[in-house]
Amino acid sequence: MKRSIQARFVAYSFVLPALVLFGTMIAYPLIIGVLYSFTDWTGIIDSFNFVGIKNYLRLFKDNTFYLAIGNTFYITAVTVVFQNLLGLLLAIAMMSKRIKAKGFLKTTFFLPSLLSAVVVCYMWMYILNVHVGLLGWFLRLANVDRVTKYDMLIKRWPALTIIAFILVWQFSGYDMTIYISGLESIPTDLYEAADLDGVSKYQKFFHITLPLIMPSITVNIFINLIGCLKIFEQVYILTKGGPGVSTTTIGVFIYNSALSANQYGYATAISTILFILVLIVTFLQVKVTRSREVEL
Amino acid sequence: MKEMKRENTGDVAETVLCVIMAIIIILPLCYVVIVSVSDQKALNKNLLSCFVSFHPENYVKAWTKGRIPRFIINTAIICVMTDALVIAMGSMFAFATRAYKCFKEINMFYYIVMTGMFVPIQTIVLPLFKLIKSMGLLNKPLGLAFVYAGTNLPLSMMMFAGFYKSIPMDLIDASSIDGCTPYRSFLSIVFPLTKTIVCTVVILTSLNIWRDMFIPLMLTTDIKARTIAYGLMSFVNEFSLDWTTMCAAMVMVTIPIIILYLSLQEYFESGALAGAIK
Amino acid sequence: MKKLVVVCVLSLVMGLVFANGTKEETSTPKKKVVVTWYSTDPEPVKTIQAFNSTHDGIEIVYELISTDNFFTTLNTRISAGECPDLFPYRTTDNYEKLIAMGQILDLSDYDFLKEINDAPKTMNKAKDGRIYAFPLGADYLNMFYNKTLLKSLGYKAPKNFQEYMKICEAVKTQGVAPLVSGCKDIWQNRYVCVDPLQGVAAKNPAWLSDLYGRKASFTDPVMLDYFNRIEDFVKKGYLYDGSLGLTMSEAWQIFASGKAAFQLGASFYVAQAFPQADCSFELGCCPMPVNDEGESQVVELHANMKVACVNKKSNHVDASLEVLKWLSNSENYMNLCDDWKLIVPVNKKADYSRLSKWASLWSDFSKYKNIPRAIEPSTISAEFGQVIQNIIMGNYTGAQAAEALQTAYENKK
């Protein structure tokens, strides 16, 4: 298109509404939030003072922060790995000729991602409850000695793993759908040619399938990473970040500091760090996976 | 012979995986449905009592106590508004990144808006509340629609941009030679091609709104203005966990979104292909 | 064809929903002044209906927010200028700041406070001696116990801490857990062993205000002693195994089923949380045994969240005051206490009649020394529960808990 002023004007008119919306709803509050991170505003009283980088210094000295980072990364790593693995395996299965009722299966696998976090978490919480839930009922039926030993949500690593499992349960179908689209776009003659050459099944997967679905892998991991690093609702409903602060993630840490303890300045400092963290991690991820993408 | 045997184990493994996965998904959901027609007091004493009696009145109780109709209307209105905003703005922006690639700043704007995906909601909720209040949109569906449009815009843009990359530029150039303004060529030529992407974006955005509990909780002060995810929370307070009624509410809350997904399913799958991958 | 069916189904559903939803709106055609009332208690439906039907121009809209989220939500609203008209607030440092900001109305000079007993009125007194919160009833922070079980072991209610420990040991050897608490909710953790703040407030009333003034510390011997007691209690195995994963309602169910002998809490829990239908034993109630042998028993007047502060910056302060005036009329006040199962503190006597069948539980409480509610500074209310959770998990000793809490308190200024 022409580089004239008129063309520029038209181009801007296309992007202006979105920019205005983004500016007011996301950019403006974010900048205000970052500004507040340099104050000691409690979030309720009118006045506040500028304290420079005191909030950030306090954050870096706070043990809970590092605990939260560790927990968040653990959940993210487990979830992203297993969700994508399971999604890919299911997608491959859906492409196979032997399995009937594909439509029904595809819908079933996608169903959990339509549910809200509240529904899913309360459902699993009730199932895994050793006092009044399904798990407790089974344990008592099996005459297990100390039923409460199996309460998985009160110990740190079992609780974090359960949270990751629940996320995998909910979103594997979502990943599967994107992988199915990716697999469908691979032309079958490539596989036929490989068969003629006598290539084994595993070699076919690693040298044909995997490089060609890299775009799907990029998209999936990208979306999963962003969701997991910011995770809040699931953790808050299942463990509230406790007992103590053992299962706190960064999102829960922000919520507890900001809104519960009236330390809004501190909380926005944490959020700013989280924002930068997510930016860096996803940037690295996209760079790595994009480089392995192969154009057909 | 050896080749065929290995083939069979692979297929068997796939079938087993699908069956196990289907069971793991269906069983808990069935559990919710069964519990939704049981009696809470009997359930507390003995879990097996859920198979003995049938209490459909839980649904009536959930419908009234959880104010479900009110919340469904609110959520539906907000969904429609947000979808309209997000589709209009997302497709226009994506069109500009494709047709006006020569202007470097358009690309820069694109990346700036994409960073909106990374913003944690807790950071912006307090200033956003003040902003919405000062615009006079507190407790109105349009206020929440603007917020959701802002948070879902990056995803919509990403999907449209991915699809537009596959549209040949000659199509647009040809129309401008014929005397179409860029707006016309966008509306009559380019946009109608994106039916599948529109459906995908509608599903994804509506899903996000349907599921979200945090934004309505923080950004509305009037219960009557909240959305459906909040309705579920009213059954849970520190004094009691009315599990059976909550399950009934859960079932009722999930049905509309399942209907939406089923009706747009084919479009969603081809849309995911076209938009996300490319 | 399939699409047609889907469209028809959807429009049918939407039609049903619309029909049902709009019915709500058409029932209130007149423009009313809406008084918003936030609280952590279940909606007192009868009371509110009674008010709304007798007052044409005013309508009360009530919202229940669970204790977890209450201050979060309330503070968000206040900071954005959307403060509700009536709301409870704990007398913490934030309370003073809100008063200084002019957010809460001074109620000391109003007539409707005259009938209310002194104790609940002065419970929410601000530093300047004025009253900013209207008490909506009273209750005690006390201990419930399984009377049948204790009787069978030859014990009556514990009169002091040492007796409490003895009874716990006896109960434990019977195979029953002494105490259960819903430790998953952070603020429930101070009901493990005994409430340390109540203990300190009983022994040294000035300590708490010294703490606010930064002259006292959590590591002082009087507070450290209580943390050590909690550590000791947990080490001896007197806390129900798995309490960390219990919510409050689950803990009450376990108590009611006889699996635990003691349960600490506010008196109104007996009506709101106690699953009466599942209880097969005789319920007993006594003051929390924070006192040592030889010291007199104290009972903490609890209901500091059962108050109503009036939003001074609201457009309809008159309407809010009208609500309070109506509530202070004894019949309506009684009905409110009825809805919430509270003790009625009017006319110089405590009227337990609203607790009906439970009234006998507190009939002799007037002979104990009443102390006002002891509250921790708002900045560390989460940490207070968290350090106790750490003691339960075995991560902290009593001394470490006190130190961690003091560090958190100092950091949060």
C-alpha cells in the first residue's frame, strides 16, 4: 500500500479503537499500579508516601516470595509437561483409524475445559476430602488405619502435585484440540513416502510429525505458561496458599498482601515482578520453539 | 509379521489411553450429577445414599437461591457485548498489521497490545475499579464488557492475524484498484472470509467470561450485576457447605456453555487450525 | 437442521430465563433509597423483610461476604468510594484511620444507644472515647464440650488451664481426640489449645494497647508463654489429627459426631454451625480456660463483628440512621438477635431468651469477669494464623512462632 499520509491515517483508524480500549483498560491501570509500587499505599486510606524502591528491597528479602516462586515454577513445569504430553498422545490417538466414536471422544475430552475453575476445584476438593468425601469413604471401607494421613491438600508437595493434576485434567482436551488441528495439516503423502522408505514408527514421529507440529507446540506451551505462572483461583480455592504459606503461589501472594493485609504498594511491586517474569519466560520459550519450526 | 505386531501394540495402547482418559473425565462429572439429585443430610451420614433417593428439588432450590436466571442473563449480555467489541477491534487491528505492514509502528502497537496477555489481574483491579466508577459504568454490563474486551483482545488479535497471513495481498490490492476504500474492502471482502475465526473467538471469549469469578467479585458492588461463576459461590460459606444444591447449580451453569460449544464445534476446530497455527 | 434445533433450544432457555428474571424487577416500581448492609453473618431474612415492608421509602439490601474475603472486599470498596451504608469493622488501627478520614459516623450522641448495655457499647470505643459502632447483639468467645463424655469420665467443665490439660489427657486415653478446630481457615487457628490473645488480655489488660503502640512485643514472656502452651498441646497430640485440612463446618461435624470432646468458638456458632441433628450427646458450654489455677475465670465478650458502623460519606445517612433507630426498638432488636442467635444486651441485663433452647448454656456467665475482645493488629492477622499453622505442622517451636510473628509485624509498618 502507498506510504502516503492518507494511507497512514487509514491504518491508524483501523488500530485506534483497539488501542484506546487497551490503553484505558490495561495500560493505564498497569502504569498506575507500577507507580503505586513505589509508595506505601495501603489500598484503603487516602494518603500515601513515596518510598522509592523500598517495597522491592523488602520483597527480595522476603522468604515467602522465593517460596511462592518455587511453588509457581513447580506447578507450571509439571502442568505444562504433562498437559502437552497427554494432549499430544490423545491427538495422535484421535488420528488413528482404529478408534471409533471420535466425535464423542473429542467432545468428552474437551468438556472439562468448559467448566469454571470454581466448579472443577470444588468437585475435586470434595472427591479428595478424607473426612466427608469420596476418598475418605473408600479409605474407611478399606479399613485404613489413619485416614487423615491421606489428606493430600495439607502437605506441600502432594498439594502442589494435586493442583497440577487438576489443571492437567481440565485442560488436556484443550491442548488436544490444537494438536489435532496441527496434525491434520500434515500431508499424508509424507508418511506414505516414509513408509516406502521403510522408516520405523518412532522415526516417523520424531523426524516428520514433531518438526511439523512445532507451531502447535509453540502456541500450546505459550498459552499454558501464561495461565500457569499467573495461577490464582485454583490454588486459593484448594488450599488458600496454606497451611502456613507452604503452597502459596505468586498470584495468591499478591492477593493476600494486597487485598487482605492492606499493603497495596507491596502487592503491586510483586505483580510488576510477576509481569516481568512472565514476559521473560514466554519470550525465551517462543524463541526456542520458533527456531525449531519447519516450514513445509 | 514383526511390523504388524508392533503396529497392533501401538493401536492397543492408543485405545487403552482413550478409554482411561474418558473414564477419568466422565466419572467425576457423573459424580457431580448424581450428587446433585441427592439429599445433603443423608449424604453426610452415608455416601451411598445418593443412589437411594432422588431429589430433583435441589435444582429448584439452586435456581432460586443461587439467583441463576439473573446471573445467566447478566453473563449472556456481557458475553454478547464483549464478543462484538473483541471481534470488531481484533479483526480491524489484525487487518491493519497485514495490509499496512509497511508502517513499522503498526507492528510495534501489535506487540504492545500482546503484552496485555501477561498482566496479572490482581495488579490492575484496584485502579480499574476507580476508573470504571469514574466512567459511571459501575454495576453495568457495559463496564464489565469493556474490561473483558481489554483482557481478551490480545487473544482475538492473535487469531485474526494468524488467519489473515494466509490471505493473499492481491485480493486486497485488486479491490483497491477497483475503487474500494480500504474500509469497504475490509468489510465486504476480507472479513466475510473469517467466519471460522469469528466462531473460535466467540467460544474462547465467552468461555473466559463464563468461567471468571474474580473480575465480577472485585469490580461490582451490586450482587444483581454479577455473573454466573459468582452464583456458585453463594452456596459456600464458612457455616455450611451445601454440596448437593451447589452441584445442581454447577450442572445448570455448565449446560448453556456446552450448548454453545456443540453448536459451534466444527468452526472451532477449523478455526483453531487456521488461526493458532499459522 | 441441527443449527435450527440448537437455535430453538437456546431461545426457549433464554425465554424461560428472561421471564423468570424480569419478574424480580417489576416487583419494585417505586424509587427507593437503598441502604446497603454488608456483613459476615447469614442474612437476617425476617428482620429485613419486617423493615422493608413497614418502610415505604427505604429498602435494605444485604450482602453476606465470608470472613475470608470480607476485609479484602470491603477495603476495595472503601478505597474506591463505594463504601456500603452499614458495615461491621474491627477495632484495629485501620478503624482509627477510617475515623480520622471521616468515613464512619460518630454515634455516641444518638438516643438509640441509650438502652444498650455498657459492655458491648464500649467494646468498639475508639481512642477518643466516642462510640462509632452500634452493637447488634452480644456473644461470648467460649468453649463447647461433650458433657456426656466428660461426665462418664468423672469430670465437670474445666475451671482452669491445668484442669483442662488433665481432662484432655483422660479423653485422649479413651481414644477420643480432645480438641478439633477448622484450621484450614486461617483465623480459626487461634482456637487451637486456647486463644493466646484472650489469655494475655486476661492476665495483662494493658499489653494489647502496648502492642499497638509498639511498646510490647510478641516475644514478651506473657505472650511467649501462650505460644509455648500451644506447642505443648500439639506435641501431646491433643489436637484432632488432620485439623489442618478441616473447614470450620467440617470441624463442627466432627465435634457433633463425638469424635472430639472440645470445640472453641463464639456462642452464636451453636445455632449457625452446630449440626444439631447429628448430635447424640448433651452439649455443655464454659469459659475458655485461659486462666491458671488460682486465677479467676474470664469470659471474652466477642461480638465486635456484630456491629454496624454508619458510612458518613454516604448520600443517605438519614436512611441508615433510620434503620438503626428501628433496630434499637426492643422488639426489632430481639428479632435480630433471634435471627442471629445472639444474646440481647439491653436494659442492663443480658437476655438469653433468643437463644431459646440454648439459653441454659450461658445462664451463669454473668458471674465471670467480662473482658472486651482482644484483636491482633490488622496487618498481621493472616500471619497470626499462619505461625500457629506452622506450630501444628511442627515447623516452629513456640519461641520461633513468636519471633516470626514479631518480625512480620515490624516489617509491615
